[in-house]
Amino acid sequence: MRLRAILIWVALAAIVLVPIVAAAQSPLLQWRQPVYIAAGFAGILALILLVVQPLLAGGYLPGLSAMRGRALHRWTGTVLVLVVIVHVAGLWVTSPPDVIDALLFRSPTPFSVWGVLAMWAVFLSALLALFRRRLRLRPRAWRLAHTAFALVIVAGTVIHALLIEGTMETTSKIALCALAALAFLKVVADLRLLPLRLKRTQEKA
């Protein structure tokens, strides 16, 4: 079991580092402004977080209890919001007209539409989590709403990334997109088991 846990964490480290290292070696970074590069890597980090988020929510990472995993899921969700803001803000600084066209859904590039949809879903999901208690949502309603937003986020981001010919190395990008989709589908398939897992963890504590 310990070897399995080590292998899982090594695989997760590779998922985080390989796309970043591969992108850092892209020839397309030459002559680019630092702000543009930062915006691009913020986008890569957002895609990486979409792999990590379901793993934390589902309790799939060894050594982390369900309670701890969910706490980290909320924290990484906050980081996701921040990197999306950095991504969009960086693109705004380098090319305001393109960002305005994207936000108004009049951009000629199809990937912009999917990126904007994913962005708004990230923000709405964060707001839903922030005001969950005030809204007094029942657990089932909360899970359905959160899952619906997550579906838009993952699908929109994956399509957005795959349509872009940019900094990310192609193979690592495709692999990362596939992992994000599979991780999301896995946690959705196990969603009915999450309350039971949490209850058992609380009883053991």
C-alpha cells in the first residue's frame, strides 16, 4: 500500500511538472512580453488544477482524509479563481480588443467562446460555494449545482485548450486534458458514495 501511495504522488507530481517544463521550452515564448507569458502559464496551471480538484473532492489521494481532501479542494478552488483572473488580466494587458471581443462572444476564434464559458462557470461556482450557507442549499441541490458548473468548467477548458495552437506542448496538453476529463467523470460516477465516506471518516475520528 505504501508503494502504491508513493507511485500515486509521483504520478501527480509528474502531472503538475511535465506540462509546465514542456511549455517553458516552447520556441513560441521568444520575444513574448513577460505579462503574456505569465498569462499563458496561469492558463496551464488552471488546467492542472482541474485534474487535482476532482482527486481531492473524491478522496483519491492517499494520506489525505476525506475532510482534509475537501478542505484542500476548497483552497485549490480559490487558487483556480485567482489563476483564471491572472490569465484573463494578462491577456487584457497585451491585447484589450481581443479580450473585449471574447467577453462579448464576438471573437472570430472558436476557442475564445469556450474559454469565456469556462471562466464564468469558475466564478459562479466560487460564488455558489461562498454563499452556500446563506442560500441554505440542501446537500443534493448543492452537489447538482456544483457538478453542473464543474462540467462546464472542465468541458469548456478542455475544448479551449485543445483548439489553441500555443505555448503548451501538444502531447502533454492532450494528456492533461484527458486526465482532467477522466478525473471529473470518475468523481461524478462516485458522487453518491461521498457522503458515506465522509460519515465513516467522522465516526472513526
